[in-house]
Amino acid sequence: IITLYGFDKAFALRAYQNTGLKKKELYSALKTALKNEEEITRFSAVEWIGDDGDKKSLEALFSLSYDDASTISAAANALASNYDIIEAKLKKEMRSAPQSSAAATSVMTYALLGGEHFDDIDKYLQSSNANEQANGARVVLSVAEILQNKTPYYKNPQLEEQRVKKLIAPLGKLANRAKDDTAKYYADAAIKAIYNLIND
């Protein structure tokens, strides 16, 4: 039934209702499906969780067993759509090690949220926490790459581009002061991506 959700949501929901399963049992099954080897099953579980909006199930998306691009992207989209529910958890996970799936999901979530949350990103760039610095810079890098690739995530790409350009200065400061090599690397990469976007 969970895999079916990725193809026909209405039919899958009717099938679930016919099983007589309680919501608690559904949430348990969805979280188990996140660990499934089949990409379509993981994707369908993520979509169902995002549409349902259960807080604990949404928080499970920060600890995915698989970190393939499609699963991370689907998780980020689900989380961005439920920002008010997962805001505190999202900000907490920005302190995760940059190589973790939690960080990858958090970074992509902020990237999809776009410019109205750039004040948060600016704070991460100015943070004394190395993981927040690196992940904040990764968000800017991701947004710049999305804009350059003209991926249709944003309603107003021109406005997003203006917002991301304003982060060149704090990124430059971070690149100069960062003691952590990972934070410095992503700050430099984000600056280059913004200039590539400007010169595109």
C-alpha cells in the first residue's frame, strides 16, 4: 500500500482505510518503509509522511538510512512543506556533522524554503559552531546551483538571486575567519557558485 501511494494517492488511502489499521500503526509502517531497499517505496513513504504532517514521522526524515539524492530531495520537500511543525528540529539538525544524512536533509530543506529564511542562513554563517557554518554555506551553495540550473523550485527566481547575492559578504568573512577546513571549503564554493550565477 505504501509503495502504491507514489502512483495513486487516493487509491492507496482507500486501501489503508480498508485495512483497519490505526494511525499509530500506519506511522510505524511508514517509518519502517523509509529503510526499504526499494527507492520507490522510500519515496512513497516520504511523500505520505509529508502529506500527513505527523510531527514524529516528519522528524524521522532527518535520520534516513539511505542518502541518495532522490530520497533526500523528497524528504526536504516534505519538511519544507511542514516548516511550522519541524522548525525547531531543523535548526537543531543544522548542527549535525556536514557528512551526515541529517545535515544533507537540513541543507536541502533550507534551500527549498528559499529567501524568506535567509536571515537564519546569515546567522549560521556568523555562528561560532563549525557545523552550522559549513551547513549554512552549503545552503547558499545549493540555492545558487538551483538558480543557475534554472530548476523550477522558486516562484520568483530573480528575487532569490538578489537575496543570495547579499550573502557574498558574510561568506567572504567566513572564508577568511573559519578555523574549520570544511566550513572554509563550502564558504569558498558558495562564493564561486554565486559569481558563476552572476556571470551566467
